[in-house]
Amino acid sequence: MKKVLTIAGSDSSGGAGIQADIKTITVHKMYAMSAITALTAQNTRGVFGIMEATPEFVENQLDCIFTDIFPDAVKIGMVSNSKIIEAIVKKLHQYNAKNIVIDPVMVSTSGCKLISDEAQDALINLLLPIGTVITPNIPESQVLVGLK
């Protein structure tokens, strides 16, 4: 059974983030693992709060996963600050992670900005270069190529 690690925010409504990733991974008969970058209070009407994990805690989660159940692929979603991005990139390099899918989540479906300007720069300069596949939607693509 293939093992997939999702690194993303937690969506309390279950419609996005690690909850949606875990459902998708499981329905495709793979083993899902997660490292949480932030907790969000959200539902179909909007995002009402975001509590970020510390970079150290994200690193701790990644160490636990990579030293025990090494993933065959890594999917990265919402990462809202540059220090967490730096921590993720450091650990993915340290463990020589392969098959990295980056979904550059910058704005929620309800229109709430989920990433700081500093994190956007780190996403573009540090995270995207290590991706095997990048899956932006049209608005995210426009931001990434400088059209917005």
C-alpha cells in the first residue's frame, strides 16, 4: 500500500485541508498521514479563525513520520507563514522526500486570504522549486506569475 503524507491546515468543516486530503487519499486505497500547519475555524460560509502551528511543532510532526512510516509521496497545501515553509523545506531535503505535490493554497473558497506576503515569497522561492507537481487554480496561477 502506498503511503501519502499531507502537510496542510485543518478545516473544521471537513471540506478542505487535511480532512479533504485524507478522504481523497483513502478512497484511492492509499495510507494517509498528516502534519498540521494550522487549525482553522471555518464552514461553508467562511473562515472565522486561524491558529498556526509553530515551525518547531511542524518539524516534530515531520520527524515522527519520516523516521517511522516513510511516505511515498508528499502533498503540501495551506502553509500560512514563511517560517513554517522554511521548516518544511528543510525537513523534506533532510529526508530526501520524493513525489512532492504542491497545492499553493493562498485564498479560501470563501475569499479569505490564507497566506502572508512574506509566506507567498517563500512559497515561490523555496517551496515551488522542490515540487514534482504544482496544482494552482487560475487565481493562484495569476499570483504566481505576477499577474495579480
